[in-house]
Amino acid sequence: IWNKNLKTHAKIITIIIVATLFITCSTNTPYATSIPKQKFRRSASQQVAFQIDNLLNNAPTQMAWWGVKVQYANTGKVIYERNASKMFLPASNVKMYTTAAALCLLGPEYRYGTDFVTNGTLDNGILKGDLIIRGSGDPTWSERFYDSNYDSVMVCFVDSLKALGISEINGKIIGDDNVFDDLHWGAGWMWDDEYEWHYAELSGLSFNENYIDYTLIPDSSTIGNPVIIEPLLKTSYINLRNDMVTVGSKAEEDWRYGRNHSTNDCWFEGDYSIQSGVDEADLTIHNPTLFTAHVLKEYLLDAGIKVNGNPVDADDLIDSIDYEQTSILFTYISHPMSRGIAEANQPSSNHIAETLQKTLGNELGEGGTSKEGLKIQMAFYDSLGMDVENLYLRDGSGLSRYNLVSPSNSTSLLQVMWDHDYRDDFVKSFPIAGVIGSIDDRMMGSNAVGSVHAKTGNMTNVSSLSGYAWTKSGEPMIFSIMVNNHMTGNSKVKPLQDKIAIILSDME
């Protein structure tokens, strides 16, 4: 019995000793000794990839879908990817695609020519017949092309008629927009924003991108008096109702404005705080063709040229215009395409981008439609070797929520344009961080200012930034950053995009 108990005790003692040794070894391991923090040697590109990864892994957008791709422009070598082949809603990044096609296929010196013709005769200063504006789709009849001067282009038309000796027009002012189709919006556009400038109607004959800017001025002396609303373009085309009054406190402010669907009945209403000072708002117009003819008549009358007829949209004429029976009075030539794509990309003008797309259809396809323009665009991208099977575009501006592209699509486009003969015109058309366009107030105080040329794209729950960045050593980089389905608001997403662009511009 004793021997049996002794053996049992011996086993217990052995287990205790082994356990004690195990615990002692595990808690007194030599690897627990404090050592200096190690430094890792990463290449410049590896460091960039590490920084971007770290930034996105800790971004406060857990529910968002991020897509990023970064590569060297001169070699095409990719240094970072995240969901780069996944499809995203790109918003106004689509303008990169439209302007690239228009620039390459029509050329930087392409210009629109709009004929001003008549079906009558000129006799002793009197034009006995109608003045007809045969629209060419020219999108440059806008203040942004004339140093913010709303009068310049119309004054050019008036002066050209005066130079012909015309003092009276004994006929109508007719606008003809039939160079394009009559679809005034792109596929998938949202109808409830139609009164805002970026949703302005499309037409083959347009003036001031088919919207009017207004200045809002509160009554600084009397609370309760109407707010002064002044149009920067003087015209009677809009029927404006002003029910907006001045209030004393910012807390009381609650105002709104809009345009009734398919009319030119517009309104401002609500309470506007005196503390808000002078502000601006804009309203689109309905029927751009009639608008253009109407405004021209107003300018002619102001210049002392009598006009006996009314402004008319050619679509409302009983008989179509036979241009074989007309004579050209003068032709107005637009700014070049290189300027046009810059005005499309830098301020992100939907009107110009959509017009360029329809122009591609008119010049190279079977008619001035977005559908024909898209056919030309896709054939162009295919010719460049891009992956058109995984590129889905539905409009020219990016307003459509049917568009789907990937970061790889966009870096591919940016790469082929970097290697193209028209590289300089394309790159110069982009907004520049801290300098001009839609990123003129972004990335301030960093190396990115002046060295990041990138196209923005923003709509609800969508934000994109794609373009070129130059490193400290002058190495050009290509990048595309797309964010979808975020719930934090674009104001919180944009700084994260900016940080990525800054990381590239800080690269050694």
C-alpha cells in the first residue's frame, strides 16, 4: 500500500515541478526583454501604399465602398490598388471621358460656326423678312467664356447686324435648334432638381447655359421688407414671384426657391436673414431656343434696332425652314475646343459636357443625340485598347445614376491621354488644387497645391477624385479615388481623398 501511495505522490510532485518550470519559462522568456523600436526600409512607392492603406483602414466610413488605384504616369507601373476593378457610380468623373473623346476626335482647334440667316432681303437698312439663328450646338454663348460679362456675346450679334446697316427687322426672330434632338435631359437625370443650374435643359441653341444668376440683397434698414432679387442677366423671359422677406435673426432664416415644371414661372419665398448678407442663387429656364431668340430681341431693341415680329422656336412654325431659300448674314465662330473642355472640366459644367457628347454624334455619327455620341465615344475608347466591356456610360456629364465605371477604367483613360499628342490640352483642362476650378480651395497649405490636377465628381452618397499628381521630385503620378454609399456626407469624404493626393505630392 505504501509503495502504491508513494508512486502516486511521486507523479503528483512530478506534475507540479513540470508545471512550475513551464510557467517560469513562459513568464521569464528572454524575448520579453525590452528592445529598441525597429525601423523598416520601404521604397517610396511602398511607403505610399502603406500610408494609403493605413488611412483607409481607419477611415470613418465603414459602410462606404472605396475604390483606389495609383500608378506611375511614365511607366504605368501600379503601386496601389483597392477594389480597383469594381464598378462605381462616378458622378462628374464622367466628364473626363467625354472631354477626352471630344478633344481627340474633333481636335483642340475645332470651333462651332453658327449662321445668322434671313429668308428676306435687306433694303435701305430694313431687313424685310425673318432673322433666323441656325443653331450649331455651340455651348460657348456663356458669361464664363467672356470674363463673367453676360452681355458680351449678344453685343457681338447686335454689332454684326449693325455693321450690315440693319436698323429694322420687319419679321420674326426665329431660333432653330434642330442640329440636336429634343431630349432636354440625359438618361437617368433626376427631375426634382430641374430648377438648379447643373440640371439646365439641353438644346442645339442655348444662351448662358440656359440659366439665370440672381443676387439676393436683404433690406438693411427695415426688417420685414422684401429681399431685393436682382438678375445678373436682364430679361423678361422669366416670370418671377418674390415672396421672400428680410428677418433679423439667423435662427429665423428659412427660405427656398424653384421653377414650376415645364414653365418659366419661378419663385423665391420664405425668411432671409439680414446677417446672411448678399448671396447668390440661380434658376434654369424652360425652352432654351425660345429663350435665346427672346433675349436677342431684347438686346436689339435696347440697341435701337426695331423688331416688328415676335421671338419664335422653329419647332412651332407651320412650315419647316428651307435653308436653300435663305441667305447668310454672318457666321459667329466659337472659342476653340481646347477652351471648351477646360470650361467643362474646371467648373464641372454639365451643359458643356452634354453638348460635346451630342456634337460627337452630329459630327461623326448619325445625328446630334447622346446615344449617337456615346457610340462614337465607346468606339474611341476601344481603339485606345481600353476595357469597354466593363465600362458603362449613359450620359456625357455624370449626372445620370446609370453610369458605372471602375478606378481601373479611369486610370486607363488617364494613362492613354498622358501618352496622347493632346496631353497638354487635356491635363490643363483639369481643376488644379488650391488654384482653379472645383478644387481651388482644397489641399491648401500642402505640396499638392499647384501639383495636383484632378477632376471631381460629387452627388449624394458619391464622391470621386481622379487625375494627375506630381511628386516632390517631379515624377507624374496617375490616380483615381472613388467612394460610394457613404453616409457621412461628401464634406467628410473629400478630406480623405485630399490626404491621398497629398501623400502622392509628398512622395520623394
